[in-house]
Amino acid sequence: MGIEHSHHLDNPDATTPPPKVELVSSVPAPPVPDNAEAMTILVTVPPGSEGSPPHRHTGPAFGYVIRGEMIFELEGEPQRVVRAGETFWEPGGDVIHYQDGNNLPDAETVFVITMFGVAGQPMLIPVSAEELQERRERRAPRP
């Protein structure tokens, strides 16, 4: 996020303070599939839920945790906890998304995610147990 972004325009006719706009995340533009469809989804993960099974997406996804804590793990990266007010992203395509579970045993975790996927394709594509076994060396060591 080294580039400074300007998100405020002076309004000489304003009678109230301007909006407060903060850049919370920025990534270089990932490849977006041809015939892409953008969708924004609100996800509520029950207390202690493991979340979705390992899957992939047809295009990139950008998310923001509104409330709670999510355990997030992508192929080749160590799992990490993403807390309320923090962001996550994944490139989609061939990369396996291993975890998006709730890190809290007694509270919901809520996040919003914007995905750029192939129109008409499912937003979550399950990964088989056989493929997980074949690609096991690509998964980062787990705690």
C-alpha cells in the first residue's frame, strides 16, 4: 500500500464535515476471468464453525471482517487469524482456499467478500480428497 490515494474532494458548498475515508487494503490488480461477474456476499459463520471445506474460486476475492475472527488459509501460505477491521484477499483460479472458519467458540464471525468469478459458474468449487492428497506438499506447515 505504498501509493498514497486521495479520496476526498473539497466541496465549497458543504455545510457538514466531509466523509472519513480510509484505505484499509490494496493489492496489485490480479487477473480477472473473461466474462467475469462481480458479486458482494455477506457471510455469517456460527461460533466454532470450521467454515467451508477446501475449495477454490474462479477469480479473485477481496474480503473484510466486520465482526469476530476468521481462520484464513490459502495454499502455500500459513494459516492466520483475520480479525474485525482487517482484510484478506485471494487470487482465485487454481489456488486452494483451505480454511475460512470461525476462530471464536462463543461468537459469530461476520465478513463481507467481493468476488470476481466466471458468470454462471459456482462461487465455491469443492476440492476432492484425492486432489488435496496430490497437492499436500503445497500446503504450508500447520501449527
